[in-house]
Amino acid sequence: WDGEVPGLNEVAVEEQPPVAIVFWSFRIMVGIGVLMILFALAGLFLRAGGRLYKTRWYLQGMRFMSIAPFFAVLTGWFVTEVGRAPWLVYGMMTQAESVTPSLTGGMALFTLIGYIVVYALVFSAGVYYLMRVLYVGLEDADDEEHASDRPARPLSAAHVPFEIESGSHGVHQAKPANEGGH
């Protein structure tokens, strides 16, 4: 805690990170964070006034704000990774020293394409499922469908309605509606 942090002017030019990228990425990250806080506060006030779902500007703004956390994290990552350049481990290893000599450009490109394909598939499956839930809706819980204690498929237990029964000492116990002859 008693060390000194040198200013950018005291660091050799070859050890300085690209300042413009770090400067603007940090400001974009903070700006997005402030916008998210402002939208959250506006949502609280609109909800308290009963106008949350009737205020068009807020609903349209929330459509765009739904991707804001992704960009905030991305710009924060830029600040971290670009800001430490040229060091991988400060004072011990530079980024140039960390490159694997046997790695070719083709190998790196193949790996990058593989990551992109896998992430695109996972993202597409998630969007497909969410859109299906939005358009079709969730399944109705039938007592016969959930007759056993073991769920028929992943997340099917989430659709089982629960009844609260009073237990001893004022403790409530939740039981599925299809147990106990209800």
C-alpha cells in the first residue's frame, strides 16, 4: 500500500498502451453504466406512478438498453486488456514474449472460426427457445402430466403449481398440488 504509481509521462514510450482506446473505452463503459442506472431509476418512478407499461419512450429505450450490459462489459474488457499493453504480466512478460512460436496464422484462424460457430449455435438456440416461449407461451401444468415426483424433462418441475400448507410451529411447507390427493 505504500508503493508509488508512476504517471504515463514517466513510463517509457515503448511501454505505453494505446491511450486513445483506453481513454474512450473507459468513458463509454461509464456512460453506459450511468444510462443503465438512469433507466432503472426511471423505471422505479414510472412503476410507482402506474405508468411503467404505458410510457412509450421508456419501453422503446429499454429495447435498446437490453444490449447495454454487453457493450459495457466489452468496453471494460478493452480497458483492461489494451490498458496493460505491452505487458502480459507487468514487469515480467510482454505480450510479444507470450506468443507460441509453433502457432501458425491458419491454426489461430481455424480456432477463431470454431469459437464463432459454437457461440453462434448456442446463441441461436437460446434466441429460438426464448422466441418460442414468447410466441407460444409456457405449457399449462396438468396434474396427470406431473403425477410422479421425477420430472419428465429438464425444467418441467418449474411448471408444477405449489400449495402452501401450515406445518408445526407456524412453519409453512410447500408441496406439489398433485400430492396428498389434492
